[in-house]
Amino acid sequence: MRQWTPQELAGHLEKPRQSLRILDVRESWEYDIARFEDSILIPLGRLLQEMETLDKSQEWLVVCHHGIRSAHACYFLERSGFQTINLTGGIDRWAREIDPDMPIY
């Protein structure tokens, strides 16, 4: 599984998105607090049931609060033929290092 730091993601987001999509595997209450624009929410507990709704031709950046759940999600997705990138430190690290306006919880 590939991993990106928040700085690597920020550099990528400065360019046109190309085929990168963002999958958020946190719970809906967490997503309501802070999220990436245009991200898709599928909580980790529902990922196996809803995986078929995701486009395998897309590259998926997977995020959670601290990067642990997203690493598990990347493992499951890659075993099913998806290309994934895990955001190390999750949305918490992103908020602390890149986006100070994003709520921290």
C-alpha cells in the first residue's frame, strides 16, 4: 500500500485531480465534523458490503481520523483489485499540518 503524508497530498491537490478520488472510512458523526470536499463516506464497518459501488478504474486516497482504519481499508480494497493510497496521520494530521481551519476532534 502506498502512503502519502499530508504534504504529499497537498502537493497533489494543487494539480488537476486527474483520477484520484477520496474515500473516507470514518463514521458519519466524524464526517459531519470535518471532511475533504467531494469525498465519499463509507464507514469501515460497511466497506465490504459497499465496495462494489466504487470504481476500480479510479485511484483512491483513503482517509480516517489517524490513518489506522484507512490502512485497514486499503488492505481490503487492494485485495479486491483497487489502487489505494493511505493518508498517514489521517484527517487529524491534515488539519494540524495543512489546514488550520479544519476542526480537530
